[in-house]
Amino acid sequence: MSILQQFSLAGRTAIVTGGYRGLGLAFARGLAEAGADLVIGARNEEASREAATTLASETGRTVVGVALDVTSRDSNRAAVAAALDATGRLDIVVNNAGTCFHRPALDVPDDEWDAVFDTNVAGLWKLSQVAAQHFIGAGGGTIVNIGSMSADIVNRPQWQPAYNASKAAVHHLTRSLAAEWAPHNIRVNAVAPGYVKTEMAPVDDPKLKARWIDDAPMQRYALPEEIAPAVVFLASDASRFMTGSVVTIDGGYTLF
């Protein structure tokens, strides 16, 4: 197998949570361009279906959009079933769905803290567990979790304690699942992006530039399509000897 062939995802099926916009859409497009069929799942079913229709037209892959609430185990099971119904298989899960609130620690209400952990940690855990139950019977699979450099730093000038703690949990859960599921031929890795221009990140706000952009060695933010190749790599045979790794892509931000 040639080097480039090792990156091919032809004949495989992936679920991408939160895959209708921003980073999730870039991940879904990258996987499809590498040959994978897809299920895009998010709470916004209409947006998921629209994104699926667009990607299917652009790439020629089978792409299905579904309603998916990652905090619901039944909803996660339905997404796995949708992949099996559409293509007869499931090989890859990209746990991308997430949420964040900017608020000082003393002002964080319980409902915001719970919302962050319910989506970013418990939702990732539930879908990973449901998918792993399928993967064990199928002979293996790959999980790519979307963490953050915020697992390793305290972002400034905004405060976001719940998000930071949740992403630290994602990174260590990635390692825990990788260790436990390796005997089942299930690989679990994570990508930790830095500041990326998406609908959720106000990277163009002049008030944030001094800390978000100027503090990084490369002195710029990323675009979603600059993070997507790492997801394709971790989903593919090119990374077949990797599990439990966290790949940081932050323009050097965490060097300082």
C-alpha cells in the first residue's frame, strides 16, 4: 500500500457529530473527500440534512443527515443505526459536538456548567460507548475526539472554566478508552485545536487579538480546513499504530 493509499477511507462509514457547520462540517467534508460515507448528526436536524445534501452532491458519497442529541443514549443508538441502514457498516466516529460559555468562575450557574459537561464529556462518552459496542462485534473501529488546547492552558482574556475542565476530561478519557479498547482493535485519539475561525469563536474581535492571536508564534488563527487533515489522518490506516494520542494544532500557542 502506497503512502497516499494509507490515507484513503474508501469503503468506510463515519459519524460526525455537530457536522453541519464550522469545524464539524470541515471534518465531514475531509472524510468524504477521502472516500468515506457519512452520517452527520446534530440537534438541528434540518441543518444536518441540508449539509448532508450539499456534501453528497459535492463528493458523490452517501451522506445522511439525522437528528442527534449526544446527551441521549437512545439518540446515539439511532445515529449508529442510521449509519448501518445507509451503508451497512460503521467504522469511524468523530466526536465533535461541543458547547462553551465565557463567564468568570464565581458567576457560572449550575445549568451552564451542566450543559458543558453533558455535551462535551458525557455526550462524547455515551456515543463512544455505543459505537464501541458495535465496533467490538465488527472487528474494530476508530474514534477521533475533538479536544482543545484549552485542556492545557487557561484562555485569556475571557474566562471559561467549565469548557477548559471539560476538554481536559476529553483528553484523559481519550487515553483511558484507548488503553482499555486496544485489545478490541479500537483506536481512540484526539485532536486539540487552537483558535479557529468558526461561528462559535470571535477570532476577529479586536479586543481579543492581543491574547488570542499576537501571543501565538504564528500570530494568526486557523481555518477549519487546516484542522480537518489531522482528523482524516487519525481516522485512516496512516495512523494505524497510534492510539491514546492527542494531536495539538494551535499555531504554536501552547509553546509559551
